[in-house]
Amino acid sequence: MQSCSIERVSNLHRQRRRILYLCAGSGQTRRCKHKRQVKMRPGEILLVVAVFFTCVVFAVPQLRAIRWMGSIVFITSALAVVQVLVEGARWQMGPAYVLA
């Protein structure tokens, strides 16, 4: 009896692991045998760093006083547009797009 219950538990565990994943690049939901890790693209990393730097500029009054720091918003916005056009938009980057 014990072997049956252990076998049932392991089968149930395997079935729970078989969930639907949104495969990177396919745009449709399907069953994947392996989890695919989606890595950040270089433009996305650059955009996140630019958004972080822009937030720091707005938070620190001494940095806001520097003349060229006023254009950091336009630079970050342009970088967001270029990143979307070159690499394509991803929903995970939504907060960065909003902040840019």
C-alpha cells in the first residue's frame, strides 16, 4: 500500500510541474518541456540604467542644478523609443517604458 501512495504522490507532482509556459518569441501559449529563461537584451539593460539615473537626478537637488541634466529626460525617452524600434517591446519592460 505504501508504494502505491508514494507513486501517486510522485505522479501528481509531475503533473503539477507540467504547466503552460509562454515560450519566448512564439507569442502563443503551449506546453514546454523545459523552462526557458528569457535574458535581458542590451538595449533593455541600457534603458533600465538610464531610467535609474534619471530618477537619481530628480531625487538629488544638487544634480538638478547642473544645466545638462535637464535634458536627461529627453535622452531617456529617446532611448526607450529606439529600444522598442530596434529590439521590440516586451511586457516585462512596461514599468521602464512608463518611467521613461
